[in-house]
Amino acid sequence: MSDNNFSRRRLLGSVGAAGATGLALGAAGGVVSGATASDDTLAALTAVGSTGVPFYGEHQSGITTPLQARGHLIAFDLAPGAGRSEAVALMRRWSALAAELMEGRPAAEGDTGVALDAGPSSLTLTFGFGRSFFDRTGLVAQRPPELDPLPNFSSDQLDARRSNGDLWVQIGADDSLVAFHALRAVQKAAGAAARVRWQMNGFNRSPGATDRPMTARNLMGQVDGTRNPKPSEPDFDRRIFVPAKTAHPWMTGGSYAVVRRIRMLLDDWEQLTLKKQEQVIGRRKSDGAPLTGGSETTEIALDKTGPDGRLVVPDNAHARIAAPEQNSGAAMLRRPFSFHDGIAADGTPDAGLLFICWQADPLRGFVPVQRKLDRGDALSPFVRHEASGLFAVPGGPREGEYVGQRLLES
């Protein structure tokens, strides 16, 4: 791929970025209209490949980056006998690779050619360390307490073979071939240092598929992400990113990712009436507005009752139980992908949500909310948590650094 070709793609127009903004961060939504394609829409669609995301910066990419159309999650375990020196070399290779690919350039060595015709397509690669990584590298003293194992939840049906791992990589892009190219390159670059533990594939709506940026829907058809904290909020960084004053400075600017494979029991869900689905969630399916009225972004009136004296939003509705005001302000940035891995032997779809949430402290973000959901969420009979992982994702590298350098060279 020549630099000239890449430059021409960038000059197609920056409107492609506008087609993606807001999807992950609770943008105002509404009913999708049957708008016909206009010249502006076509221009935005053809510019999707030209959008790029910086590799270097205060935070790693793929956290506040708007939702991407295609995602791959892959976890590795260090190979037997591999330790800190092998981990350093691996993170150097992966970081150099990520910097190249996110600029829309081919891998420096052994490129497969899969993405030669494409621009960066908002490609992001995000790297994290699991609890076991610190044992394998002799860095237990540097392991933060936020990586303590998540508690057991009564609704969990976790497969240990698809959970946790020494290293975790999140890949996202707005083009499936670009995302696959990055996945293959990361796997090849692991070499003999690490072996794949598990790998999962996901997707979201493509940028430009709606007439304006909207909050995404999940495979249940529900608007999903309305109450996400937004970077414009004054306490966003405090909730999502680790501050500079921390006992583990290598995590400054970083975040903790909880990853859950949540199977949706779609056959059971789709047997419910629309009214019952909305009562389970506590929001209208058409536009994501609370049952108490208003638009998608209207605050839920949790105390509002109907003519029969009953709460309009039922006491076990998902939106009520998960609301920050019901959980001492606990907040996390949800940035999921949907998945569909075929039809199971019983004829049901193996489909659902690759749930990924980001927070400065999972014990104050994910854990208290999940505990409450576990005790009485009306949505629980329609979902199954099948895999889980918790990873420390350090801050973004500076120019000339590799991801995790401040940890591995401490």
C-alpha cells in the first residue's frame, strides 16, 4: 500500500468520522426512519475507510473510540517457560505492529495482503494484562488489587476455557477485512512467546447505516448504551480512567476492562409481547425512552406510579436495577459487540453480547451493579453469562514507548 493511496483515501472527506460518532457514548437516538440515500449519505459511506485513530496518547484507543462495525477479542497465555523478557519482546512487537496497522500501513514483516486495498477504517488495537500475567512475569508486587478475581454470581455458567488469560487484545474496525487482517497479524506476531487461550468475534451496526448517529441496538432489538457516561461530563475521567495519584503508577491513564460473553435466549425473549419486553427492560423498544415518558435521554422517574398505583417502571426492570442512582453512583462505560456463532444443536441461535465495560475500579463499577442484577433482574431469565475476564489496560504509550513499558521495566 503506498502512502499516496492512503493520503487520497484520507482526502475523500472527514464526514466518514461523523457517521461513526456517538454510537458508543449514548448519543441521542430515535426511531430509524426509512430515509432514501442522498448524495451526502453516499459520500459518508465511501469515506468510512479513511478514518484513523491515533495509537499514541494518554489513553489506549478502543475505550472511548465510537463503536466499530467489527470486533475481535483474543486472549493469550504466555508459553511454558516464557517470562518477563519474552513479555517485553512481545509487547514491543505488538505495539510496533499496532502503530503501523492503525495508520493503514501493512505489517512490517509477513503481511498477508488482506487489507492492502483499504484505509485504516478506524482500526484500534487495545492491550491488557490478566491477573495471571503478573505471576508469570515475576511482577506480583506490581499487581493492583483491582485485578482481584470477580465474585461468583448465581447466574454464571462460565466456561473456564473461554475466560481470563495472561494477555488480552481487543481489535475493532469499521471494515471486516481490516479487522481480520489485524487479528491474524497479532496472532502471528505472538510467535513462540504466547499461545491463544480463546478468541471471540463480534459486530455492530455499520457507520452510515442510519440517517444520523444513534445509540446502538443489541440483538434483542433494544437501544443499548443510553445511560453511558460521556467524556463531556466533569467526572468522566474519574469514573473511567485511573488517576495519576495511584499506588501503581504504571496504570496512570489506564482502565479496567470486564469482558463477559452473554448468551441471549432469543427464542424465549421473542415469545414475549412487546409490552412485556418493555416492562422487563423499563424502556420503550421503539426509541429507548423510559416508560415514564420523554425521549431516550430523559431521566427515568423511578417513583412514578400509574392509575393502578403500581410503579410505571417495575421494581425488577433492568433499567431500574442498573441505574447509577440505584447503585451509589456506580458507573461504567459499556462498549460491547454483538455476536452470532451459528445455530446450536437444539436449533437455538448461539447469539448475544460480548459485553465489555470500562471503569477506574471494577469493585466500584461492574461488581456492585452485577450483584444487584444477579439478585432480581427481570432480564436474567433471558440471558446466560458463559465466559468472563478481567484485565488491567494501562495508559496509552508515548512516542517511542510500547504498551506496558512502565510496568515491564519498573
